[in-house]
Amino acid sequence: MKNNIGNLLLVVLAVLFYNQASGAADAWKAGVAKVKITPDESIWMAGYSSRDKSSEGVRQDLFAKALALQDGAGKPSVLVTLDLVGIDREMVDVITQKCSKQFGITREQLLFNISHTHSGPVAGTVLMPMYKLTPERLEVVRRYSEGLINKTVSVIGASLKDLVPVTLQYKQGIAGFAANRRRVSNRSLPQVVDHDVPVLKICHTNGTLHTVVVGYSCHATCLSDFMINGDWPGYAQEEIEKAHPGTTAMFVQGCGADCNPLPRRKVELCMIYGKIIAAAVEEVLGRPMIPLNGPMKTAFEYVDVPFQTLPTREELETRLKDKNEYKRIHARYLLDTLDKEGKLPSCYPYPVQVWQFGPKLKLIALAGEVVVDYSLRLKAQHGWDTTWVAGYSNDILAYIPSLRVLKEGGYEGGEAMIYFGRPCPFTEAVEEIIVEKVDQLVKRTTATVTH
């Protein structure tokens, strides 16, 4: 009898402990902050090789925004969004090291996503072989990049100081202006797109909006002039914040490396696409959404993605005479690497990150310019309604082709590697290596999610 009572007591205590832990994990807190990262001087603009002069003005401010999220049982994790074409691994490493020292936050708890606006400044070394920069112009980029690092660290710290009780909800909408740009020059190619608009709604406990995070998979290449602006993602965030005064809107770029907003090249179109995303968000916010419970689990790892057969010194020396200026620049860059390092890299350490929000949402963050095939495949594998796939995260190292795109060739299939300073295209194993690493991290972060 005593044994039965003792066993019953243990069961009751275990249930109470589990419920208490579950309740704590569901008690979300959030903090948000933003800082202008608009250049305060004329600077070379990122994304297009055709530009031949520095910026001529500002059409719209650029921002770094940080959203700190914490369940009741864990440490806060911070999503950082930046209105830029890209940042490199070295910049991210400096930022994360500073944050670790100042705020005690670990690498897997920091997620950086880039809007990929082609109307922002050059930052760090991303796509540097594409630009014709004099020493004076390089110094402007250096000053801007240094300030950007400091501002990003400060905005992360500000978000961590602003934690308040909130609720989290998630749902997806639809928007249809992204078109697969590879079909523009070859109509026989498939029209592969991802028109989902994932929305994370964060509310104060009284029901008022705190932050809205929205995603879409499409290049931010509507405009190509010399005026600084956030392209359509910038206008989308602006529209959402106009509709909800006091709310912070954040944009997470998806796997839109092979998709463009079409038609384009007019400010009016850019603003319209921003309004379309904002309208899609309003539709989602106006309907029942899925409440998100904890616990929040995070994982981050690098996986080596191999390159194809590396060029020899003799091949590179021959390319120095190529008619294509960028192939000559690329060859010179690789020869300098050979002289300095003694060899070319045979692979690239590719970052993969997964954030799990209880059992109803997983955010998969992939580095580089990721083609849309990855988003569709990973959502099919891990749940169309419970999976959010972001590209352009943590390191804009190169285009990341699927096996299909790699075999088709073209700009996204390998030609663009010269603008990133990579020795050659990735091998045909690229897609499976990345997907396998995602699977590992998904399993790790879902292993303890049971409620």
C-alpha cells in the first residue's frame, strides 16, 4: 500500500513538474530594437556590376533590426535583419564574438538575415570582385562596414534589454509577383517559385501588436539607379508599420536566388510590390493564426560543401588574357590566393541553422543566395504548414544551386561564382549535403519537443 501511494505521489510530482516546465517554456518574452544603417556619405552601391559611380542620394532609410525571443525556460535568441545586399562570414564572426563577450549569447542564438536589396551600400567583402573601387572608395566602404558592425552589436543589445511578456502566433499568406528569372532567357525552363508569405505575429499580453516578421522568396532587384533604398522589402516594412503605428515590421528573405520581381525598374512598381506584401500580411493578421508554444530550441553547425576540380596555376595564368574583364579579375584573385596560402580551398564551410518554436514551427536558415528548390523541398520534407525556410542568412558566400539548377547551368548554376571569388562551382553533392545537415539539426531541435 505504501509503495502504491509512493508511486502515485511520484507520478503526481512528475506531472506537476512537467506542467510547470511546459508553462514556463510557453511564457514568451520579446524585445525589439532598430537602428538606421543608411550611409551618411556617398558610397559604392552593391549588387550590380553595371554601376559606374557612387550613390547620389537617399530615397529611403535602411535599418538593422533585432528581435530577441525567450521562452520562460531558456536563454534569449535574437533574429537580426539587415537592409543590405549581403554580409560576409568574417563580419558575422566579429559581431557574434562581441555579442558573446558583452551579452553572453551563443552562436546558435544569433540568426542574421539579409534583405538583399540591390539599392544598398557595399559592406564587407561580399561580391567585391564585381566592383571597381579606387582606394578612396574602398576606404568609404571600410568606414561604413566598421560602423555597421558596431551598430549591429548595439541593436542586439538594445533588443535584449527590452524583453516584455508576449504571445506568438504563426500563419502563411500568398503573394504572386515573384517570377523565376531563369525563364526570361530560356522559356523551356520550369517556372519554379515559392509564393508563400510566412508571418510571425508577436503581441503584447493585452493583444496589441508588438512585432510582425514577414518572409518572401524573391530578389530585391526592382530598382537599379543610384539612390539608396530598401527596394520592395523596405517598402513592405514601411507599409506594415504605417498600418500599425508603434509596431516594428521585420523582413526575412527566403530562397529567391533565381526569382525576380517582374516587371520591374520603376519606383512605382517597387512600392506596389511592397504594398502587395503588406496586404498579404493584413490578410493573415485578420484571420485566426496558430498559437506557438515553447520550448524554443536552437542549433547551428557548419558543413563542408566541396568545389569541383580546382583550376591549376597554368589555367589561371591563361585566364589573365581572357576578353572578359571579370574572368581576368577572378584569375588574378585566385593567383594571389595561391601565392599567399599555397593552395586554393577545396570546400566551403557552409553554415546551417534551425530554430524550433515548440512543435508548430521550425525556422530553417540557409546561407548564401539559395535557389527556390530548397524551400520547396524542405517544406515538403518537414511540413508545409510548420516550416519556414530562409535563405540569405549568416553568410552571403555565393549562389547555392540545387542539383537541377547546377545541371542546367547558367548564372545561378555556377557562372556567378567568379563575382564571389570562389574557385569554381560546387559539386553535384551540394544539395544533398545541405539537406542532410538540415535534417540532422531538425531532429536535434525536435527531440525534446513533446507538447
